[in-house]
Amino acid sequence: MSQAQDRQASQEYFKTLLRTVVGQAFAAAGYHFEDAPLQAAGGRFRFVKIFADGGCGWIDFQALVTSDTMWSVGAPSRFRVQLTRQVAKTGAMGESAKASRSLSRLVVEDFGVRILPSADHWWTYRDTESLGNALAGAGHLVVGYGIPWLAGELSPPNQEATDLA
């Protein structure tokens, strides 16, 4: 199997575990998995929700799958989570506004919860068990902080950091 085929198979595996571990919790919150093969080939997997007011929320997982090469033997694969919300503005032009934050930055910097090592955190994994654990940990933070923030129901104490512009 070529390195490209190996990477594609690894990304499909990531997608399968992602949907298995967090899919039901996100679906219960009204988010559906967006099946986008081109983005998945690049390691991006998205859950999306259209809000009643016409706004939208996105939960993006960006996976960087590594394979052993002569330069990176044993390097772990990793992923991060990006949250984006769009709300309709009530202006004369009817324009919308977007805000985007990484999950780790939202939790560590904006909410001041030091549950992760840094605001620029990537979850790492080497095998099925560590990937499942990493997805469960990230999913827990998405449900606790990300989904309420996306819906506009939870604001950090330092609101300027995440105001829509």
C-alpha cells in the first residue's frame, strides 16, 4: 500500500471513530455530520447545525495523520477542534457575522479552565484506544463549552475575545 493510500485509510478510520465516539452526543444537540469526501481526504471532518434564527454552527476536526518514514518513526498522529459560529446581524445591509475559535483556546484562554496543557493544544494518538480516549476528551469539552458557545448560550468572562465582528 502506498503512503497516500495508507494516509487515506487512516483518515477514513479517524472519521469512523469520530462518528462512533462523538456522533450521538452531537446529533442529540442538533448537529449532523457533513459528508464531504474532498475535505475528508485532507483530514477535515465537520459537524454542522442551522439555528432557528438562521445562524449556523460548525464543529471542525482537523486530523494530521502521520505514518512512519525515515524522518518520523513513531511520531503520533494528532487532531484539533475548531468552532465557528455565524449569526445574522440585524443591520440595514442584513450582513452576517462570524466568530471562530479553537476549542482549546476557548476553554483555556477565554473561559480560564486549565484542563489542557495550552491554548494551542492538539490531541495526540497512536492507536485505537488512545484515539478513542482523545476523541472522548475533546467531545466532552465540545459538549460542555463549545456547543453552548456556538449557540450563544454561554459567554466567557472576557467577552471581547469572542465577540462577533
